[in-house]
Amino acid sequence: MYVIAQYEKGDYQKAAFVYMKLLKNYDQAAKTLENGGHFKEAAAMYEKHANNKAKAAECYEKAQMFEKAISIHIDLHNHEKV
């Protein structure tokens, strides 16, 4: 219930912390950060913990960190995006 309360209050970082540390649900933690507009943190979470490089590249693009997004797209062979 704590996660829902933090999420509704708009405190996405606290809700993501609960998902990450207590529930060990890294994908949901990254989604929560992304919904809150914390794209840099969400991208790092997707890349390192959730092993979802496509979503990481998408979040890096939203955070305007294009060099990191390009390097991930190269690894994923998404040459159109590069």
C-alpha cells in the first residue's frame, strides 16, 4: 500500500525505491521512474538491472542523452535509429 500512496502523491522516486529494494521488481521500478519523468534514472535501471536495452535506449532518447542511446542502438543492430 505504501507504493500506491507514494505513486498517487507523485513521489515516483520513493515508489521506485520500494519496487527496487524491497520488492526486487526492477522492471516496475524503471516504469515508475519513466512515468515520473525521471528518464535518465529509468534508462540506467532498464539497462543495468532489468536487462531491457531497447527501453533503456528509448529513455536515453527522452532524456536527450543521444550518445548513450546511439551506442545501445548499435549494439541492438537498430541501424535505422542510429
